[in-house]
Amino acid sequence: MKKLKWVILIIVVILVMIFAYNFIVKTVFPIKYSEYVEKYSEEYDVDKYLIYSVIKSESNFDENAHSSKSAIGLMQLMKNTGDEIGKKIGIENVDLYNEEMNIMIGTKYISDLIEKYDGNINLAIIAYNAGTGNVNKWIEDGVIKADGSDIENVPYKETNMYIRKILRNYKIYKFFYTK
């Protein structure tokens, strides 16, 4: 009888730990703005968990975020990028602090980068942070491979850490939110 009580106690403790772990992870890696992320990731054919990962890494879901380099909103877009992508999709007055518009334009931009790099998410995310000019030059100069398999060779420290962070977050989102 005493053994059975210990087994039950251990099972209860394990279940509580699993619940607490899932709760903590889902608090740290939330799903927010899902109506926009779901809509535009489907429209532009980008995995929604990649978009959540970018938002988590860029602004931690703060729609009023702005960087010292003038990146704006949830997906931390530069004004000129927002205007350029906005024009492509028929938006004249781009407001990057508007949650829906920021996610729409950011997702379209990532979609365009994925297409530019033939479906290679690594290169697309590196370009999202460092720009296509840098990525193209690094590939041309042999600094990184055209297949994006050697992200550790990205020469900009910030971008090197950025791609790792995005990929880590992407794995976490996929693991905890896919059934």
C-alpha cells in the first residue's frame, strides 16, 4: 500500500511538471495576432510558425517596438521596405505600427525572400536581417553556401546570432503548437 502511494505521488508530480512546463513555454512563446498571422501566412504561403518566430525575435509581440536602426512594429520593418512591399500589394499609405499591416507586409516580404532564394528559409531569414545584397555577395564570395547549410559562417555577428535565434524559436513553435 505504501508503494502504491509513492507511485501515485510520483505520477502526480510528473503530470504537474509537464503541465507547468507547457504553460511556461507557451507563456514565453505565445501565439498572438493569430487572425493576421494565419491569414497572411496562408495568403503568401509561409509557415505561420516561422512568422511567429520572427515576431517573437524581432519585437517580442510589441506592436509599438522600434529599433535604433529605425525598424518599426511587430516584424521590425524599415520604412523603405514597408513602402516598397506596400506598393507591390497595392497599399499607398503604409503604417508599420498597424498590427495587421505590419504582419501583412512582413509576411509578404519573407515570402518574396523565400521565393528569391528558391525556398531556402535560412537564406531568406539571413536576408531579412542583413539584406539581399549582403547575402548575394557572401554567396558569390564563398563566405556562405548557396544552400544556406553553413549559417555559422555568416560574418555579421548580429545576423549570425539572429538566424540561430529564429531557427531555434521556429523549432520551439513547431514542437509545442503542432499536433
